[in-house]
Amino acid sequence: MFERFSRSWELVRASAAVLKSDRHLLVFPLVAGIAALVVTATFVLPMFGLDVLGGVEDDFETSAAFYLWLFAFYVAHYFVMVFFNVALVGAAMIRLDGGEPTLRAGLAIALDRIGPIFGYAVIAATVGIILRALEQRAGFIGRLVVGLVGVAWTVATFLVVPVLVAQRVGPVDAVKRSATLLRRSWGENLIGNAGIGLAFGLLIVLVLAGGGALSVMLLGSGATGGGILLASTTVVLAILLGLVQAALAGIYSAALYRYAVDGEAPQGFDGAMLAEAFQRKV
């Protein structure tokens, strides 16, 4: 187990080196976040404007109309997120192959895969709706089981994006191939992604907590300008950390996929380390 942690950390470090050499890769998660906010506003604000939830919230949230609305929202949300993740991973793979990735090249890859991306968004939205419906109808133990199923789905589909980038397959085959590749890389997949998420999550919490507390102190002492400036800086720093986390996770998935499929270490990654990290199956 210790060796898996060590290899996963080295993979994360190598992924960080790729991001350091191509900082413009941060643009993809930034645009994805903005697009996700636009999608959320597009779906949520009209609901309140029409007072659809007013007085009938409980009934509406179990109605067929709500599930149709939620399904459409899930499809739109997954589509924009996966689209820009495909662009990010596509650009990362160009770098791993020794090329010079550009924003235009990444977007071109995503546009070329727009059909399968939409298909996968529909699949992911369907799974999300089913899990939500089961969770609402299940007891405490049932909700735990549904939660575990959701985690398993997330893990099994982690390599869907690099599969869509590298292989001309449909969304169903992409899910199947991602699950198959998981058997070769499950340790590094889980440890690396959990490590990235935990480390950056902790940093974001510390930044928000520390910056928020200091901002309140400054505002309370009458230093309004300093408090507002510190609060704004704290939010910007937290957003930057989130962008780095998303970009790093995309590069990490590209590196895992490339070696699991080709058996060759991408540029900037230790071939001997990767050879130990994956047990290739016949």
C-alpha cells in the first residue's frame, strides 16, 4: 500500500510539472466553471421568477415535471463540464506526446467529439436521476448504499474523458472501456484523485476560513477598505486553487490512460515507476 501511495504522489508531481509548463491549461476549467454557472442560472432563475416552487415545493420535487426539469439540467451541466474536460485532456495528451498544446487545439478535439460527449452527458444524467430517485425513497441504510453506488460510478467513469479523446467510440463503449482500464489502475486512480481532492480541498477551506476571519476582524475594526480587499483576494485565491485542482486532475487522468493503454511512459513521467504502477493484462 505504501508503494501505491508513493507512485501516486510521483504521478501527481509529474502532472503538476506538465501544468507548470502549460499554465494556459487552467483556462479550460475556468471556462467550464463559468459555463456551469450560466447553465445553473438559466435553469434555476426562471423557476423562482415563475414562482414554480412557491407553496408546492414538496409536491413539485417528487413530480414528473421536476424530474424532467432536473434531467434537462443534468444533461446541460454534464455536457459543458465534459466538453471542456475533453478539451483539457486533449491538450494535455498533446503535451504528453511531446507536442505544444494550444487552446485552439484542445477545443478542436472537443468539437470533433461533440456527439459522443452529448451522448455521455445523457447517460450520466440518467444515472444521476436514477440515483436521486432511489435516494429519496430509501431509508438511512438505503441512502448509504446509493451513495456507495454513486462513488463506484464516479470511479468507474474517471477515464471516460481520455477514452473519448483518444478513441473514436460512442459513449456506451467509452464507459465500458473506462471501467476495464480501472482494473489496471484502480489503486493510483483512487489514491491520486483522493489525494488531489483532499489536499486542495483542505487548502481551499484553510484559505476561506483564514481569509474570512481576518476580513471580519478588519471590518469590525473599521478598516472597511482593507477588509473588502482581503475578502476579495481570499475568494480569488480559492478560485485559483479550484482551477489548479481541476486542471491537475485532468492531466493526471490523461497520464493514467496513456500508460494503461500504450504501456509507454508519457514525456515527463518515470517509465520504471509507471511500469510498477500498472499490471498490464493479456
